[in-house]
Amino acid sequence: MSQSIKLTINNQAIGPIDVGDGTMMIEFLHEYLNLTGTKFGCGAGVCHACTVIVDDEQGMSEVVRTCINGVERFNGKRIRTVEGHAKQNAQGEITALSPVQQTFLEHFSFQCGWCTSGFVNESTALIERLERKPIAKDQVERVIEDALGEHVCRCTGYVKYYAGMKDLILKTKGLTLS
């Protein structure tokens, strides 16, 4: 059996596309769309390497794991993957990294990079939440831990991801209360 899927990924309308029943979103991204930045880590939803951002009509977003959710869950939704964060010119060339990507690069946050897409998406969603509802500066470390604490990184021990996010949050106007 198959189902017809229609969604928007990185501001590009996709579909309708017929997809086999039981197709996981990670497989759809990789095999149907050649979007391979989202990584398959554990296959059980534990490591969070496979997360994407799902945006609703009110401008709110949630981070969803793609290895444990079938593509049908995303039907009709607006999705952002790690490929959609950097700014690109008309030729599709990257002209600037997103603030989260840039801070991770500056802090040497990753080694093998397998977990990076999940950290980028979760961190991007965190920054967007803080833009809507800033926090006190003394809450920054707790908020980062709450957001990123379930992500698994086998290389760096998280310290550089956390340091990058702390730096970005503290230096970005409007994310913390004065």
C-alpha cells in the first residue's frame, strides 16, 4: 500500500508524492528527496540526531525525531531540516551560516558531525523560543541543559555545544532579560 504525501520542506513545496506505508520520515528525506543532512543514529528515538523542526501556522515550532515517526505524521506540515538554515544565493550557494551553525563552528563543537544536525535543529528551536520569551541570564545554563540534554554526542562530550549556545544566547540581544 502507499499513501500520497504533500508537505513543505525548507520553504519548498513537496508533493503530492506516493510513499509506501510504514516509511519513516528519515527514509523519506534521504531516499525520496536526497536530503541527507538529517542523520540516522540509533533508530529508536534516543540519540536525537534525526530531529527536524516542524512549524505550525501560529509560528510555533517543535522538534520531532524522524527515525521513529512515519512520513504520514508530517503530511501537510512545514518542516525545516539542517539543510534549510544557512542563507543561500539564487544559485543555491551558501552565503552565510545561521547563527547557531556559526557558533558551533567557532566553538569547534563537533568532531565527526553525526549528531550535529540534531543539535543545530534543537538549538535553532531554542533560540526561536527565547526570541518570544527571553530568560534571566542566570537561567541560561539550565535552559540549554533542558533543551539539549537528551542529545547524544559520542565525540565531544557536549561541552563545546553547550559553550557555543551559552555564548550565542548571552551575546544575542533580546534573548535574555536585562
